Amino acid sequence: MTKISFLNKVLCVFAISCCLSAHSQILQKRTPLLMGGRFDISIVAKDSLTAEQNINEVIAEITRIENLISDWKPDSQVSQVNQNAGIKPIKVDREVFELTQRAIKLSQITNGGFDVSFAAMDRIWKFDGSMTEMPSAEAIKKSVEKVGYKNIILDSVESTIFLKLKGMKIGFGALGEGYATDKCRAMMIAKGIQAGIINGSGDMSTWGKQPNGQPWKIGITNPFKPEKVLAVVPLNQGAVTTSGSYEKFVVFNGKRYSHIINPATGYPATGLCSVTVFGPNAETANGLSTSLMVLGQKEGLLLLQKFPEYSCVMIADNGKVIKSKNFVYKL
């Protein structure tokens, strides 16, 4: 199941299509494939030509970021860092350095529940129906032996990144998509574009209002009961991301194992099937939603208290709905 098809079961955007308001603003949309996934780009502007020009700029900016941080494009700066793991530090643009710095900080705060070096993890878990037994404890331990944010050495003066172990890799994945949506939102606001949504495979950054003057509205559904909307959350300038495993999991001895792996242990996350996080920016919200899936309800809610601007809704494996204390909307 693709990330976007899962998210369609959890999040839905209530927005008008292309209609005129008193200020003759229109909403223009486009859905390109970028960063290995689907982006939904919606821009509110005075006319369709202006909106299309700005959508083109958003696409160009996302492509620029992808060419810097993709870990599957061999000529990207991140790939160069990975190719030189255990060999030498690699000088990177300040933008890449600071993104890595923030990712390591999140890795530290979550005690490895999120780890930017997860890209080196061996893919021993299969979620395509082919697994008939759990991997051995030895195989699971070995699968994460090259994972460990503490082995990433940053030199701020030289702007270099060095991975201490040969075979180590860093990768930003959905965190990179969240970063891209935040960057594009800031670029559009700086240009005077008053409203829009940039949705990178479910990592969503919004600003302004719809052409009818109403805020953007994000609906949360329970993937076990997709026909029912749990809550509708208005967003003016904010972000929302969801991590989950509604259809990508395996069951052994009656226990459900998510496709989201704890990078510190090599074992899949258990207990939660989805986590939706709301807050000011999509980069942090994505890192938190992934971390909360890994840490589980109790530890996840404790972690979120360190980020008072962020709130969440969790859905447990048994369908139970849990929300953080600062999530103010009725479920």
C-alpha cells in the first residue's frame, strides 16, 4: 500500500475547487510526482496564470531540494556523504548541513526512536505476505549494526558530514518531504502569495485561507472506520503529518508488527496503527509522528510534551482513539 493511499484513509482535505470570492481569488491545483511520491500543490492567486507560474516555482524548488538530499540519486550531496562513509568527511551546502543537524537533534531527543541513519538498516522484515516466521534475534540485531546517529560527525566550521562506519548511510525520507513543503510555503509567503497548501505524500504545509475566506479544513478519520470523520481541524498557517501502518503489517503469535521499524532495536513498532501530528511546520511534525509510532502511546505522549506547539491524535491497533492533552478539537 502506498503512503498516500494509507493517508487518504486517515486525512482528508475539505477545500473548495476553483471558485471566485469577493476578491476574485482562485484556487489552482496540480499533482506532480516528486521526491519519489505524489505532491498535491494548491495555490490561491488573483488569476490562473499567476497561480500556474507559482506552482511551477514550487515544483522547481522541490526538485532542487531533491537533488541535494535524495539518498537514491548517486550525484546528490547526501549520496556523496554515504559513498564516503568510513573514508572521509564530505563538504555539503549549509542547507544540507543544518537539515542534518536538526535530524540528529531529533534523534537525540527521541533516544534513537527516530534516527537519520536508518537508511543503512537491513530490510529483513517483509510486509508483502511472504513472511512465515519472525527473523531471529541475531538477525534483527545485525540488521541495525550500521545504524546509529552517534556515529555521525559534523564539522560546523568546515560544513562537513562524516559517517564513521563503512556502510553507514543517512537518509531523510518523509522528513525531507516535510522540509520541502515548509521551504516552499516560506517561498510563496515571501512572494506575497496569500494562501495555499503543499502536500508532499501526506506531509502538509498550509497558509492563508480558501478563496471564500474560510480556513483550510483537515478531516481526521479512523482507518478502521474510514466512512466516519473523527474531527475537522481548521488550519491557517500550520502543518499536519500522519505516520501509520493500517495495511502494512505482519502478525505473529497474535501480535501485530508495523512496517515502521524502531531503528534503535530493529524490531517493528507495535501498539499504534496511525499517528497524526499538528503543528507549525511539517518537518518537525513528520519526525514526531514517526517517533510516536515507534515509542508507543505512553512514551510518545511524554515526548510530545517537550514540543508544546504540537498536538496529536493516535489510533491504536484495537481502534481506540487517543489524543494529546493540547489537542483542543472534539473527537
